[in-house]
Amino acid sequence: MMHVSVPKRRGRPLPNIIVVFAVTTLVFFAILAIFAPWIAPHPPNAQSLMMRLRPPGTEGYWLGTDQLGRDVLSRIIHGARISLAIGVVVMVLTAMLGVVIGLISGYFGGWVDTVIMRIVDIWLAFPFLVLAIALVAVLGQGPDKIVIALVLSGWPGFARPVRGEVLQLREREYTLSARALGVSPFGVMFKHLLPNVMPTVLVLSAVDLGYNILALASLSFLGLGIGAETATWGGMLASGRNYVATAWWLAALPGIAIFLVVISSNLIGDWLRDRYDPRSPFRQARNQSLAEARAAKAAQSAQAPTQPNA
Amino acid sequence: MSGPDGMMQEDGRQGRALEVRNLCKSFRVGSETFARSELVKAVDDVSFAIAAGTTMGLVGESGSGKSTVARMITRLITPDSGEILIDGVDVLQNRQAARSFARTVQIVFQDPTSSLNPRWKVGNLIAEGIRVHRLCPGNEVNGRVIALARRCGLDADSLDRYPHEFSGGQRQRIAIARALAVEPGIVVLDEPVSALDVSVQAQILALLQELQDAFGLTYLLIAHDLAVVERFCAHVAVMRHGQIVEAGDPHQIHSDPQHPYTRSLVEAHPVPDPRRRQRQTA
């Protein structure tokens, strides 16, 4: 999880083709993950001592085999399962925890806010991965432990930006009018403020997905992830490292998979921000051109009826 | 609905008397950590009374504390000291009374663009108060909302749309309908027309007048424009630096201001009649 609020991006808006690429890539990997047992040509852990360290292009083993003769393609496909599943689950849970904490902190303010924000400060003083490693070390291994560790280390990344936004929104007159109507604090938070922070949460979530997958790969690489018998991209990267000089595909191919998924989710995050963040300069430009187009159309239709007479 | 002290009310839609005594509120301004903060008196010993079903105007420049008064009466902020009496009951001291009066004071803000949640449909915005206070069975909420919207000059089909699809005047009608949905006795109008076009201002003021006549509402009208207040209020108070410097009949204050500040306020307002303008400068 990224530990700063969404950074302001400079330059031009993303071309559509890049967004299409990013979405296609994620959908592609999602399909691989969901249908892994049917798509993968071999079971991920099927070993064959006859077929050790075959390079990509070998018949039946298109992406080659590893030092135990396991099919790299099948292992990448099965690795997508773990990566995306944990990435998405962690994203959803982190977002929920962080948003609730951010809403409470920003809305109630005062000492509640002070206490929560000091905790966030302490949390952020630790590098994200170091914190996750420490938590995994305490909790032990296994997918559920990884999820808990990543959620517990990632929530401030949502809590702080959401809290900042709530600080502004709670002084808005619609919040005041809801309070005057007698809406309860939690009603105001979840019915009035939450819908208005959702664009931010959406953007943060997309970026968070990439970070989670990367973190999971890093943990697996360090041997702290899921047990070694499960195919994970990070784990493949770690064991392939020993053969980098002789069998490049062992480390490179899972690395490319990680790269594609992470960059896709970051690109989608950028695109969502351009679209939904009202402060994004691109959105303003887009709205302006839309308004101009509308005005031109209106002027045209206003003139239209007079034309037959002319 | 039965009010506190066994007072009976047939429908809650009856103006209530509002009285404010020695209201004070200070804000701490400046940094918190490094003690250089200072107290600014936003509202300093303000007292006034509004009879049930009448309108009082509160005039002053921005920063004079009039909006702080509005927010204290609406209980959005708590006064440092003083009393707020509704029908003679102090709602700051008496918690039970405070609860039963919770929805009797409502507020309409200056800018309907920001006082309506942009992500809510108009129908839900108006219905919110009814739902929160369970003022009627769930299946009757819709009918009530439609009736209220009509009363405020909105079409029934506008309820399915979002606030940004409406003009400023229409949005203010939505905000008024939203406030009236909980059957208040007192409505604080915090510069309800100053964000609107002059032609629309007249329509909204006419609507407010009509609603007051129909429901006997008590209004506290906050404005920086003496002309609006003069036309609309039976009584006016002028605020400056958190204090009321002059109070009385609006026509009298307009033609013969006593306090130098009121005089400058009156003179600041352009007179549309050249002959009167000459008289004013003479």
C-alpha cells in the first residue's frame, strides 16, 4: 500500500489505448486465475526429472520448465490465482478498515482524531514491507495470515487521505443541514460523507491492488509468504534467481507477470483519478471541452429553426 | 405530538417563540501547539426575542457573528454561555426539552449548491428528515415528499433527479422543502437569497412568505442587505463585531439609523431612485 495520498500527476491524460491495454491485461490475468485448473496444461506441481530446465518453446512446455521439471506456464497461471485473490481480498479489507477509521477520525475530530492520527504517524514511520514482514513473523505463515498482515500494515494509506477529505466535507453545508435535520453521526458519515469520498477510495484501491500483489510477491520471495509447495510468482522468482545465468526464463517470466499486473492496476488508478477526482486538471479540461461542445450544440439548435425561413 | 411540559400540539407545524439571552461564543484562533493562540469573540452577549409566527431580521457584514448565532440556535455549535429558549424552555439546560425540540429548529443556507449533497437524488434529500424521525409509515413517505415538493413549487418528476440539474432558485426550493420536511416551528434563513438572481430572489421570498402564512412559521432571517430585511421583517437587529448595536422597526432603522455603523450600512445600499439618492447624500 502506498503511504502518501494520491500524488498529483503531471503531463497529459492517459491515451485510451493504454487504458484499454491495462484493463485487458487485468481481465486476462483474472480469467487465468479463475479458470486456472482448466487452462493450465500441467498440474502446477507435477515434476518430471526427464524435462528439467527446458527453455521456452519446448513442445508441451511453451514457457519452459524449472529445475524440478515443473511447467513454468502452468505455475504462472496458478500463481495468478493466489496473487489476484490475495491482492483483491487485501484491497477490499484494507479499504474498508482504512475508510471507517478515516471517517471517524475526520468527522469526530478533537482527541479522537489526535489519537488516531498519532497512531497513523507511528505506523507510517515503519516502511510498509518491514511492517508486513514483522507481522508475518509474529502471525506465522499461510494465506490468511498474509492477508491480516497486509491489511494491518496498509490501512493508514486509506485512513489518512479519507480523513483529510472528511475534514473538508464535514464543514460543507449539506453536512450541517443533515445534522440540523437530526441525522446521527454515523448516518452523516456513511450516508453523506462516504459517497463523497468514494472517488478517492476507488483511486486508492486500484493503486493498492498493485502494491498488494507486489508485497505478496516480495514476501514470497523472502520465503515468508505462502508455503513453498504453492506456486506463487514471488516464490518462483526467488527459486529462479539461482539459475539466472543459465535459465533466465525461471526468474524473468514470473517477473514479467508481476510487472504487467502491477503496472496495469497503477494505470487504471491514474485513469480513475483523471476521471473522478474533481481536482484533477485533466478532468477540469475535459469538463470544459464538454461544456463548450454543449454550448455549441445549443447555439446550433437555437439557430436551426430560423434557417428554413432564411 | 406532545411537547415538553405536557404542552399539546396538533401537528407540530406551529410557530414557536424563540428567545436568546446573553449568548456568547468565542473561537480559538491560531496555532494549537505553540501557545500563541488567541480567543476571538464571535458572538458577545447577544439577546433578542422573536414572537411565534413572526420574522426577525439579523443584519450585519460578514464576520459580524450572525452566522455563528444561526448555528448556535440550530445547535450545530454549542454556545459558551447564555440561554436559548424555545417557547420559554431553555434547551441548553434542559436535555429532555432539547431532544423534543431537536427538529423544531431548521436551517436554510445561503448557497443551495453546497447545502444539497451532490450524490443524493432530490426525492431522498427531501425525505431524509421524514425517514430519520419516522414521521410517517414508510409507504406514505413518497406521497408526503411529493406534496411538500409541490408546495415549494417543484414538479413531482424532479424528485428523481440530482441537485446539479436544477437552477439556483429551484435548488433553494429543494433546500426549503428539505428543511420543512420535519415540520419545524422555527426556521433560520441564513442569507437564503443572496446567492440568487434578483428576479429569483423575489420568487423565493414570496415562497417563504407563503409558507410562513400557511404553517405559522417563525423566521430568523439573516442578511447583509437591509432592503430585503426591510420588506420581509417586522423587527430587525443590526450586528457588528459580535454585538447587536441597534434593533427595532426596519423602516425606522432605514430612514433614521441611530448607530453610526447602521448609518454606513444604510448608505452603502444603492438607492434606485435618483431623487431619493440626492436626498440621501444631502
